[in-house]
Amino acid sequence: MENAKLIIVVPCYNEEEMLEYTTRELVEVIARLKSGGKMAEGKILYVDDGSRDSTWKLIERLSHEHVEVVGLKLAHNVGHQNALWAGLEWAAEHGDVTISIDADLQDDTRAIDEMMDAYGLGADIVYGVRRERKTDSWFKRNTALFFYRLIRSMGEEVVYNHADFRLMSRRAVKALMAYPERNLFLRGMVPSIGLATASVYYDRKERMAGESKYPLSKMFALAMEGITSFSVSLLRWIYIAGFVMILLAVSAIVYSLCVYHTGHVVWGWTSLLISIWFIGGATLVSLGIIGEYIGKIYREVKRRPRYFVEKVVDGDDVKLMGRDF
């Protein structure tokens, strides 16, 4: 283990306010691990996911100032999961151990020491798990709880309160790279690898600067990605919903006919009630669920590349689309 090379993968999107602080923290982590004999060399790989601010310029400067910093610039914004995948692919070729962490460092870097200890004891995958979610709002905390319970009820294997803060050995990353799908939900894919695992618990911190890059819309999109990428349970639920709607429709028919025969009804009200509220709603929901799965099939069969690398910087060495400068 003392000869291991560690790569810390940090996806970045408009993180210019955080990178100076993040770099100082992670450089200290690498120095601490080296002095403790837990690794021989460490690198911080920043993956710029098409940022619109000065994130890439800052990464280039930090790479010149710190031998530990490497930058990977993607040609276009491809989303957090794809950017993380790009970093993992690079790390699989250049390191022995990979740790992924978000640029805001709300995940406690002190847990990395424990992760390396677990790796030294034989774990190929070490999950960083939050003890509590005190820094989250009531809404985010409870929707997250609902999501984890829902996804487990559908038979998926996920680690509760774990995001993308994890350690992976080279063989674990190589195994992950064998997954061909384009609809990425790494929190569900990594547990399915099946190698030896461990968990490290920590308290999540407040964000030091900037704002969250995961608003409600992106959290909802990620949740849908996780639910539909690993389970067809929603399709089965359509059948259940269909039977429920039939029962409700029968009840509505009986009620409507009773009201109709008493004469306390407007002409046409009965047919509108049955068709619009029951049949129409059930049909639209069913079509929406089926459409979500068809959309995923559409994206998979096209087999488009997940990302394109525009530039790589490692100190004074800059590579642009295969050309050395």
C-alpha cells in the first residue's frame, strides 16, 4: 500500500470560488497520507465539465503551482456523472487508487485517511457515508430519504446517505469501465460490481463558497435516472395502477349512475367524470413512464461518446487534442 499512487478525482462546474481552498485542502491530505506511509504519490485530477467562468484558467494556474494538480478539460458540459466517469477513466490508467469527491468539499476530507486504511485492509470499494443531513433543508433531507427507500423497494442496491464520495481500487474502476451504458447512475452501478466493500462515516460540512450545482431540477433528474436505469418496476406498476384505476372507475360508475337516476346531474356530467378523471389520467401517466424507458433505449442504441477531452494540463505539459505544446 505504501507504493500506491492515489488519484483524487474532482468534477468541476463553475467552481472558481472554491478551487483555491479545495486545492490547499487536498494538497494537505496528500502530504499527510505520504508522511503516514499510506501511499507513495498523489495527484488531484480536476475535470472541468464545460465551465462558463474562469474555472479552467484557474486549474491551469494551479497545475503550474502545484505538482499534485492535473487538469482535464471537457469540450462540452456533459453533466456531473459523465464528468466523473471521464476522471475515473483517466485515473484507471494513471493510478492504483481513486477517490472521487465534489469540489465544494462538503464531504469531510479527514475521512480519506480512514478510506485508505480500509483499502489497506483489503477493501476494493470504500463508501463515504453521511452520518446525518443537518446541512440539508427539511425538504431535501426528506425527499432524499424517500428516494433511497423507494429505490430499495424496487430491488436496487444502493448505499443509504452515500453520494459520489468513495474510494475505488484500480481493479474496481476497471470493472466499472466495462459497463457500456450511457445512462449513468454511479451510485447504483458501483455496488453492483460485487468486490469487497467497506464504509466510512463522516459529518457533512457547510459549503464554503459559491452555490450548489444541484438544484431541485437536477436532483429530480438524477433520481429518475437512478430509478429507471436499474429497474423496470415502474413498468410493472403500470399494471397495478391500471387495476386500481379500474376499481376506482367501477366505483365512479356506480356513483354516477345513482346520481343520474336521482335526476341531480347535468347532462353529460357522468361520461365526462369517468373518461377525463380516470381513463385520461391513467393513460397519460402510463405513456409518460413508457416514454421514459423508450427515451433511454434511444440514447443507448445511438452509442454516442460520453464526452470529448479538449485539453489536459499537468504542470508545464499541456496537451490539446493529441498535440503536445
